Amino acid sequence: MIYIVLILILVGADQLSKYLIDSNMLEGETLPIINDFFHLTYVKNRGIAFGMFQGKLDIISIATIIAIVAIAYYLYKERNKLSMVEKMGFIYILAGAIGNMIDRAFRGFVVDMVDFRGIWSYVFNLADVWINIGVVFVLLDQLILRKKRETEEDKK
């Protein structure tokens, strides 16, 4: 139950941020927070990460729905076998995928607004952040923590 609450909180934060941008800014409008480094910029993304597959909403939506169902099923089925870090990773990935899917289903595009101009030229949103945090958690578990657990088990 706590995992569902966390997913709802993450999706809620993502959707609130998108609602505030969509309601208060015009497409292409930018608000400098740290001049020439961090801006809030309203972008309507009709593709996926980094603007790939623009206009292919049907294919993207089908793939996203399959991913959401597969991750939710895997989390439920393996819940007793997964480490806490791995569970958190999949929860963040799931919340991000749901957040962006809500946009595609109800807006026809994903609202992006986080614009780190000092780092790269891509604009993204909180759902994208959740997905990346989730991937880091899963990789951390798979590459470092799992090996540590296996080493400790071998010593016993």
C-alpha cells in the first residue's frame, strides 16, 4: 500500500508542475531562474526523451502502456524478492511513465519545463526525473549492491 501512495505522490507532483506551467505560460515562453543556466521553459513534446519520435504518439503510447503494465506486474509478482533499492527504482520508473502517459492521453503531448541551459539543450519534466532516478536505483542495485550481497553470502 505504501508503494501505491508513493506512486500517487510522485505522479501528483509531476502533474501539478505540468498544470502550473500549462496554465501560466505560453508555449516557448521561458522564465530565467539562474540566468543562462537554469530556466523554466514551456515546451510541448509530442515525442519521447530528447525529442525523439516526434508525432508518433500512437506507437509511443502503446509502448508506454505495455511498459507500465509489465513493470507493475513485475513489482507485484517479485515484491518479496526485490531489495528495497530495486523496489524504489521500479516505483520511480513506474511513476514517471504514468505521469507522461497521462499527458499523452489527456493533452496529446507531454509538458516539459526543466531547462538546464548550462548543461545541455534538452527540456524535460519531473516524470523524466523520476524515470532517471529509478534507473539509477536499479543500476545501483544490480551493479553494486547485489554483488555486495552475494559476496557477504559467500562468506557465510
